[in-house]
Amino acid sequence: MSGEQKTEAKTEQAKGKLKEAAGSVVGNERLTAEGRAEQAKGDAREAKEKVKDTFKH
């Protein structure tokens, strides 16, 4: 996984966790859902990069 893409994936995951936590604290279901979606997007990006790395070697 390239460093830049790995960083993007981790950043998306972290932002999603923050949004989810903030949404839970204030009781905002929309913000919580956005956070979960952003985490999933980061997870998917990370999985894609791992697959690419697997086929490189």
C-alpha cells in the first residue's frame, strides 16, 4: 500500500469515528450515520490497497 493512500484511508476512518462519536454524544442520528459511512469508505479503500499489494508480490 502506498504511503499516501494508506494515510488517506486511515484519515477517513479516523474522521468517521469522530463524526460517529460526536453524533452519539449530541443524539444526532444523521451525523452518526455519516460517521459510519465514512469509516466504511476508509475500510474499503484500505482493503482495495491491500488486495493490490497482494498481487504485486
